[in-house]
Amino acid sequence: MVQARIAIIGGGPGGLTLARLLKLQNIPFRLFELDESSESRSQGGTLDIHKGSGQMALKAAGLFAEFERHARREGAAIKILDKDGTVVWADDGLSPEGSDIMPPDRPEIDRRDLRKILLNSLDEGMVEWGRKVVEISEDENSTKEKPQYTIEFEGGAKECGFELVVGADGAWSRVRGLLTKEKPFYSGVTFVEACVEDIDAEHPELVERVGLGSCFQVHGLSALLNQRNTDGSVRTNAAVRVDEDWATTCGIDWADVQASKQAFVDAKYSGWEALCKEFVLQSDGPLTVRPMYMLPVEMKWETRSGVTAIGDAAHLMTPFAGVGVNLALTDALNLAQAIRSHVGDRVGWITAIRQFETTMLARSQVEARKTLTNLTNFFSGESVQEIVRRLGQVMVNAKDVGNEGKSLQ
């Protein structure tokens, strides 16, 4: 059996799931992660893991039982309100068939918990921390049949002789540069993130508003997206349709923690009901401004022997369909199967990777179109009732695209 030399760049959900699947197949790999440790930065909020995609990958990885111990099915509850606080649409998230807007069986799990499950499934040393990749180059003796790549790290260290380099390195992937000249571009929407840490003890009125899962408020070119986390916190993404440089030109002094919250609310939510503003005004710590970027909806490239990408590195999109992590986990599952087909000496690298990428890119394009449609609908300036109707139509269309689309719900 061929013993492939595989490099996985990036230790997010996609990279770690791929590592776990390769470990189960006894296929050697090395995983390089730029973070100094698993605790070096916050992992963000919560994720919904879908039955026909992310859950399938976790089952293949032998981690579904552990996932269920941490998952919150009640966390899939969602309601949509207008700017005055009137509930326009609600779903408790518990129906196995889903609803007219949301897909079926989509329990929530905190990003931190999912990463811990994946890391605990790997052996000590399988993740090489503090390894920031600065360059990837093809060796002179590399061929399509026997690709060879060298990876250079910050500080000058180099690792040579990799037959396959997998970019699981996120939005600003270095690996993607070996496949295409396409780069992420600004989506037109910026998130301003706030977090109320101990909502149950300190803010009962906000507990009632957000419920067990999420509540979205939408009006004009602004939205408030509130989401409960396992640790008792609620993360709010105040989403606004603004220019890319808005954070530096709007006149808000983001360094002034309290004044910036009031200035932001006054600028973008002045006509909204008082309660919803408290998710920002009562938040702990400073606000974090995050412009949202995306890759072209019809993203594709010509297969290159020995290099591929998964997750955001391959098909970055905004969060407006909630499928990003599910795509990444599915990519990892499919790529592990492609690698196995090569290691089993049945197909060459170029064939194995081409087959994987054809399926991956077709699947991601379906979801990228849906995501862009949802973003457009949210910030259309139409009534919330019309936005809900359009979201329902997107869901109907997703169910009609055939087995490929259904597998992503």
C-alpha cells in the first residue's frame, strides 16, 4: 500500500475532521496550525450541525455519540421579529421534518465543544501548533503522477516531499493561491459582534427574548442576530449593510467601550424598540467589527495534482444559510474517501482529486447561491413578512434541487 505524505494546513473543523478520518484509515498525515495552542483564541459562538451533511461526517469519524452529549436540540429554536419586537415567525426547532424555512434535525453545538471533540479524537502531537505557513512551492522533480511540495513556515523552517497539500486554512488561504487567482471580496455586510456573558442571572428580560436558541430582528438595511450559547452567554451580531471601510469612516471611537456601543445603536438602530438595543448596550467587553467576505458563487478551478482545498478555503460564503461548517465537514469526509481511493492504488492523485473537487464545487455552488439569496433578502428593505416569505421559498427550492441539494439540509 502507498504511504502518502499528506499535509493538512489548518486546524479548524474541516482540517481536524479530515485528520480524524485519515487516522481511522491508518493513512499518515501532518497537520499544521498557526495557533499556538488550542486555548490561544476564542472559537466564537454556536453551530448548527445538519443531519444530511455534518452529522454524516461525524458518524463516519466515530464521534456522533460524543457530539450528541454536547449538542442542544432545543438550540435550533428560532424566531424572527420586526423592529418593534413583534414575532413574525417562530419554530421550536424540534420537528424531525424541519419547517417551511428551516431544514430538519439541526442541533446546535458550541464551536469550542466541537473543536474539543475533534482534538480529543487525535493522538498527542498530531496537531503541530504554532506553525504558520508562509509559502508553498512545487519541487523541481514534481510530476502529475508523483507530486512533491515544500512548505515553508514563519521563522524559515521547511518541510519537503508532500504528495498532497490540503488547504483547510480558511478565508485567506495560502493553499488556494496554488489553485486560483480568485480572492475573497467584501459582501456588502459588516457584523458588529457583542456578547452578554451571564444572561440568565443578570438579564432575565433578554433571556425571554432570545429563548433557547436564536432570535433575528430585521428592518431596512440592518439586522440583529442573537444566539444563545451553552455557557449561558448570548452572542449578538448586529449586521449592517455598509461600505467596506465603514468602521474607520463612521466616526465611532471603537476604543471607547461604552461610548461606542451607544454611538453604534444610535447610528443604526435609532428607530427600533428599546429591548433589542440592550443586547448591545449591556454587552460585556468591547464590540468587535467583522466585515463579511465571500468567494464567487460559481467558484471553480482546474484540478492541480497534489493540491486541494476544503471548507472556507474552497468556498467562503457569509453565514446567511448556516451551512459553512456542514460543508467543511462534508468536504473532509469526501476528501478522505478520495485519498483512500488513491492510497489503495486504484487511481492516481489527479483523478482522485478531480473527482472530489467536481462533487465538492457543485455542492458548494448550490449552497452559495442560497446563501447569497438569503443575504439579499435580509437587506432588501422589504417588510419582515415579505422577507420570511422569500426565505420560505428558498427552502422550497433547496428541497427541489435533487439528492445533492437534499443531502445538505
